[in-house]
Amino acid sequence: MLNSMDPPFGGGEAQIRYLDGDYQILRNGNYVRCAITGRPILLQDLKYWSAEHQEPYIDAEAALTAYRRHTGAR
């Protein structure tokens, strides 16, 4: 059983450099946090990110929300 001090998914948060179509792990871990929702994303499930803004997103909806925030689009 995890306590409040244990990281989500039983491992640490990774530090990632987001590239076009790929990413580079700078610090080992097994998850990152969505820039929009704050929810953890297992690296094996990471599909959406912005190389320009260096942000991960949990799903397409979060990626669209981020795009709208960064561009002022509606």
C-alpha cells in the first residue's frame, strides 16, 4: 500500500527533453505530469507533447487545450 509520500505508480518522476516525434530521458523515472491536468502519465503511455513548449499532455484534449492557451485560439 502506498502512503502519501510515495510517488505515483511506485516510481519517480522522469525529466524529459521533448523532441519532434521522440523524446530524450534526462533523469530516469517512470512517469511525467501532464502540463494541463497535472495527472501522471506513465512513459509507456506518453503519446502527446510539445517540443516547442517542452510539455507533456495526457491526451489529445489536453494537447488541444495547451495549443489554444499558447496561441490564443478558441
